[in-house]
Amino acid sequence: MELRTETVLASLEMSEVKSDGGSSEGDEDYESLPAHASLCTHMTAGAVAGVLEHTVMYPVDSVKTRMQSLQPDPKAQYRSVYGALKRIVRTEGLLRPLRGLNITVLGAGPAHALYFACYERIKRSLSDVIQNGGNSHIANGVAGSVATVLHDAIMNPAEVVKQRMQMYNSPYRSLYDCVLTVSRKEGLAAFYRSYSTQLTMNIPFQAVHFITYEFMQEHFNPQRQYRPETHILSGAAAGAVSAAVTTPLDVCKTLLNTQENVALSSAHVSGHLSGMVNALRTVYRLGGVPAFFKGIRAREPHIQELRRDAHKASPT
């Protein structure tokens, strides 16, 4: 699951504004924590925002994983997110869309805590150098990219377990069984088999996402006032653009994480598939160009719905 939590974080940070008319301290806008906020404060806000985002959108993420299957079981072929959720609940049980949520929560907390602490520090430092403390698109992009490297180092193993638990007819009985089986049969390296692909996907995702979001905000809300409609519009545009650009790599990441047996057998891949280039070749061999956009309908609502939910919960 890609990072999409700055809007939730902004909502959490609203509690930091002063009570005298709701204005923030000094020159800080309401979207930011005070300049004197501690590293622990940034990490806590990031962790809470990350866990909330993953939890709220997890059923949709489960559908996305199944939609990206290159050789799905006939019983697991879906035409829409709603139709998929409805069928999964009806045929596999109410809690099936939440399978694997526990490992996601365990990974999301520390991963997002590190992400936001790193992002804020790097963004401020680079902005001071490039724009004398003002907003800088370059600083936003670089900060998001560097923070992603650290985030994915923690989150990648959780992603592997999560996606294997989400797949139709997953052979794993529990989180512990999945971790133990993968470690024993494929080695610890299996948990980082998709790390390079994840980074290749998330770094441009974050750069495009933050730059687009900040650009839209500067255009529609240059004074950075509390206007939910501008956040929704900016967030939807940023999410849609970044998701569309990176979906092909997300499909490759899913294949590397799940090691889908039927697909690998059809592509005559012996052993375990590894490497982004090999994944790209396998996806193309099995489905051509359209295969690289499997699950895109589940990725964009995943991003945009989060932003709508976040702003509905924001204080006014």
C-alpha cells in the first residue's frame, strides 16, 4: 500500500492551533505542527495517521491485490470494487476482506512514524536553503523520496505477508504461519524481493503526489486557509495522477510479493521470480500492456476516498 497520509496528518495536527480565533502560532499555517514540535510529536502524529489510513481503506486494498492477479481463479475475477467486496463477503465471510490487517498495523505504525519525522525535518532544512524558509516543490519532492526509502525498509516485509494473506485461497492459516512458511521455504530474502520495485514505484509516486498536491493548493488555496473543498480537489488530483503513473510497477510488486504459482507456471518461470526487470517481462508475457494496469480502479478510489473521509472527520 502506497503512502497517502498527509491529509490525515493535517487533520490530526489541527489540535495544535491556538484557541484565540483558531489562528496558528506565528507564520505557521494550520497544516503544520509548530516549529518547536518535538521529533516524538511528529512520529506520533505520523504513526496514528498511517495506522488510520491503512485500517480504513484495507478492504479496498484487499480487492486491489486480487484484481492484480495475472491468472486469477474463475471465482476471483472481479469487475468492480463494490462487486468484489460484495462477493468476497458473501462467499468467504464478513471478515475475509480484513485478512492480514494485523501485520499491516504492526508495520504501519513505526514505518509512518519514521516517514513523517524524516519528511518534516528534510523538507524544512531544504526549504531554508532553497527558498529561505518558503515552500519549495523541490524540497517537498526530495523529502518525500528520502523518507520513502526508510519507510519501505520497514514496511516491505509487512507488505509481503499482507498480500499473501489477501490472495484468494491463501494457504496460510495465520500471520505466524505465513511468516514461518515463507522464511523456511524461501528464506529471509523473500521479504525484500520486491524492495527495489517498491522504491522504484514509491519514490516517483511520492514526488508526483506531493508536488501535485502542493501545486494545486498554491493555486486554489494560496493563503492556506481551512477550506476542505480545496483539500479534496488537490488530494484527488494528486492521488489520481500518481496512481496512474505507478500502477504498472504496483502490478509487478504484487507479483513479486505473492509469487503467484499459476501465473509463474504459465510463464514457465522455475523457482522464485525476483527482480523488477524479470517481473516486467513476466507481466507483459502473460497479459501484454493491459496487464500493467490491473487493479487501477481499486487504487484511485483507495487514494481519493481516504481524503474524503479524512476531511469529513476534520474539525471545523
